[in-house]
Amino acid sequence: MKAAIEIYVNTIVLMMIVSCCLFFICSSLRNAQARNFHSATMAKIEASAGSERVITESIEEARQKGYELLVTPATLYEDKQYFYVELLYEYELPFLGTKRESKIEGFAR
């Protein structure tokens, strides 16, 4: 009887550990997807030399994926135009009940 109780307890503990690992992996994947989207968007803006159409399409694409994309022109030099690209997304750990908004920032030339 003692062995059966130990097996049930060990099984439950093991399932909890596996669940926690899966939640962390899913959250890390969401974070990696947001970083990849941000870098791809910056590359598009740089390749188009800051085309207004590309920026508008990128903002719409971010909205469809559940992100918020903010692109602000930032002129550091008279002859060059830079864009401050900011991506806001939610980082969530459901089993802990935490949800926070994360931000990825960068400059596109």
C-alpha cells in the first residue's frame, strides 16, 4: 500500500514539473517570435528606405499577430533619416498568473 501512494505522489509531482517546463518553453517561444518579427520589420524598413507604405503594412501585420508596433521618425543627422522601431507584446506565465507587457526597441536606418 505504501508503494502505491508513493507512485501516485511521484507521478503528480512529475506531471507538475513537466507542466512548468512546458509553460516556460511556450513563453520563451512567444518571446523569440516577437524578436524575430521585430528584426524582420526593421530589415523591411531599412530595405525600403523608410517607405510609408511598408511602415503601414508592418503596423497592420503586427496588429494581426497580436503585437503593437510603433515606428517614429528620428532624425539624428540632416542627410540621414532613422526610425525608432518599438514592438510591444504580452509576456505571460499562465501557471503563475502573471502577465506583463514587454518591449523590444531598435533603430532602423
